[in-house]
Amino acid sequence: MVDRGALGEFLRNRRGRIGPAEVGLPAGTGRRQTPGLRREELAALAGVSVDYYIRLERGRDTNPGPAVLDALATALRLDDDERAHLHALARNAAGRPARRPRPAASPRPGLRLLLAAVRPTPAYVLSPTSDVLAANQEGYRLLAGVEQWPAQRRNLVRYVFTHPAARTLFVPWRRMAEDCVAHLRTVAAADPDSPELARLVAELSGTAEEFAALWRHYDVRVKSGARRTFQHPGVGRLELTSEILTAPDGQRFVAFQPDAGSPDRDAVALLAHAPAYR
């Protein structure tokens, strides 16, 4: 069931991140009860009435137009991912969520073929919530220890927050953790009724305090590829660049590529022969 309070939650979060000085407003008199802009300040910056903004934030008005959303996004200094997230939350609140096919529980055949075609580049087929639906041998070995988990437990976000090897594999670990949670926030807007997302968030919020804190912090970021550093227990340090292809149903093909002619290319070739993590 769509959470009609999600739009207000996001607005409150972003309002609390901006101080009056950042948008050219005087600090005013009196002690502020909460950090960030007051409701009346944000309403003035966005060109809407205070009463209307309060109704939006409290979930009593669930049908803001695109112009209002864009004005709020500009006032809140949202980036492109955050702006798209705001519009998605508004569509959900109005009962008009974007519809796309439910992702299959098994990898798309074409993406599975790509796993073999790109070897020895480590590659994965991931669900929208980052379940590892398939991987090539180098991909499994790059995530040291994930092969020891049952197939239904293999999830990149779960691995980052709960597998002991992850803390030293990702350099820095914190950046990978933040990116994973920020991506899940985009999934929540794209598919608010996802049972897979609800189960994963509930599980990790109850077992990993760092996940719970990052979920509350509410960063929003679409994963579109990044430079990653790995300290692998079998082949040492690697600098790899991720490339991501997203299918219409939300399944993602993710490959971690070394630079041509670099020592990382030789290290990647050794991954399939690296000893299994113990």
C-alpha cells in the first residue's frame, strides 16, 4: 500500500538540511526549534502559501502540480536524482505511481549471456533491490565470501552491511554503504509496494544500526557507475570502474572494469583462480 506520508517525510528531511544563510535569508530572531528552514521560509522561497505547504508536508494535500514540485525542488536545492525522486513521491501520493513490469526472479536470458561474454571482467545481474540473480565466476570471487551464502540470501546491500569481509573489501566501506542505501531510496519511490524492498529494509534496520541510520538520513542517488577501490584478500588492491545497464523491468547488469593495460587488468584475470574466502 502506498505511503502517502512519504512525500512529507522527504520534504521535512530536505528542509532540515538547509540553513537560512544558504538561501540568502537572515537568521531571524529567537531560537530555532529545529535545524534548517522554517516552513514559512520554504513556502516563500517556492512561491506557495504557508498553509498549502503545511498541507503538503502533513499529507493532507497529495496532488501538487509539476510547477509546484519544481519550485520546491529549486528552493530546496535538489540535484537531478533528488528532483526526480520528489516527482515520483508526488505521483505515488496522488495514486499515480509509474507502472513497469514486475522484475522476474530469474535473470533475463540476454543478461545471463553477457556475463559469459565479458569475462574475465567481474559482472552481475542484480534485481532492483540488489539481489544477486546471477554472476560470472570472477564476480562471485570479487565479493569475497558471498558464494558461501545460500543463493536466496545473496544480496549486495545485505553483503555490504552484514558480511565480515565487506568491511575491508570496499575502500572506503562507508562510501559503498551510503551509495547502497541511497539507491534503495530510489527503489522505494519507483516501486513503493515492493515486498522485496520492505523485507530487506525491515531486516537490515533491525540488524545493522549503520543501515538504519543511513535510511533515516535519506540520501537519494541513482546508481549509474562509479570508480571503486577493492582490497581483495586473494589478489590484493584493485581499482575498477562500474558500468550499469538497466532493463525495462529494473534488472541491472553491473560490470566492474579495469583500465586497459593496468595492473588491475592482470589482477582481475586472477580472480577466477583466487582461493575461496574462509
